[in-house]
Amino acid sequence: MECAQINPTGSFENWSPSRLQELQTGAPSASLGQKLLLENQYTRIWEVILFPNERLPFRKIQGDYSLVAHTDGLLISRCGCGAMHLRRFKKGATEVIRHECTDPLEDMENIGDETLILNIIEFRTLNRFTYELNNNTDI
């Protein structure tokens, strides 16, 4: 997977008025995908199927997650802090996404010509474990 930041953090100049309004007034979902395939105490596995020009509205990202691409594709992701990223996927690619934005809101829009199929793996206990290691607390 290739990723390029195409809009800097803190800048909303390249945002459409409708996306800005959604960001300011919308109620973001806590679901990272469209369909929850598996959930247990350790992980949630989400399915995302985006047709060309389809997008997932802003979602509240709780921590880092992993993406698995089942098709080639191209998408734009907008973060609530203003940053925009262009992501190019190759079938079979996997990537850990570190959510480093100061705002937890993020969307996904398929700007490619083909249907994009992804799985998002949300590691529930890893986020707690990583936090505790980084803050030198007992586990």
C-alpha cells in the first residue's frame, strides 16, 4: 500500500463545503466498516466494500488498526484535523495504520474505477497494552 498526504494538518482549504458541514454537524459512527464480521474481547474485524465514488462517512477512530486489501484500489481519507491522504492498494497488501491525527474522525472515499474491498482489523486489547507500555504503567 502506498500513502501520500495530499492536504496538510490544520488546513481545510481543499475540503468541499459538504464534507466540512458533515464534519462539523454530523454524528460520527463508531463502526470502522460497513459490516462487523467478527468480534471478541481482542479484535473486531470489519468488512468494507466501496463501489467507485462511494464513501464511508466520518467514523470515530479509537486507535491503530490494520487494513487488508482484497482488491486493487485508490481512496482518499480525510481526517478531522484537516489532513487528507491518498492511499493506493494492491490486492493482498496489508498495512498497520497508526492514527496519529489529533482528531479521531476519519472518512474513506473510493476514487478509483473499480470496487474496493477491504477488511479492517481493530485490535481492542493492543491499544490498551500499547498505552500502558508507553506510559510505564503496570499491566
